[in-house]
Amino acid sequence: MLKKYNSLTLCRELIAAGISKDGNCGDDGVVFDDNGKQIQTRPDVVAILEAHDPDAIPPQPATIEERLAAAELMISLLLEAPQEAV
């Protein structure tokens, strides 16, 4: 049975590895470089394909509540920091 890939996650992995600016790939493991050439047999791409987990859940962006909490923490730390003399 052929291995299936999560194309969204795989594309992100290819971009993070600097292999492609657009992460052009399919759920069948076919990967294209930025010029449209198939590159799934390149050693660096093979390593990504072998390590890929199709069931991995992509990281989710922070919620608005998490962003507000982080901003409040940064503001409180800045207000508590010793002030430099001018």
C-alpha cells in the first residue's frame, strides 16, 4: 500500500526546510520545486518524506485570549523594569 501524506503539513515541512518557497506537493508524495520540476527523489526531500507523519496536527495560531495574555505580561514586565536615567 502506498504511503499517504498530509499535503498541508508536508508543504509546511518543505517550506521550513528551505526546499521550496511554496511547498508544492500532493498527498501522493510528489514534490515540485519552485520551477515545477519533480524533486521527490532528491535526498533532502526523501528525508522529509520519510520523516513525515500524515496524522500530525499542524500547529494552530494563538487564540486572541493567548495573545492578549502575552501582551499584558509584556506590558507588566516593561512597567516593572528599572527606568534608565536620561
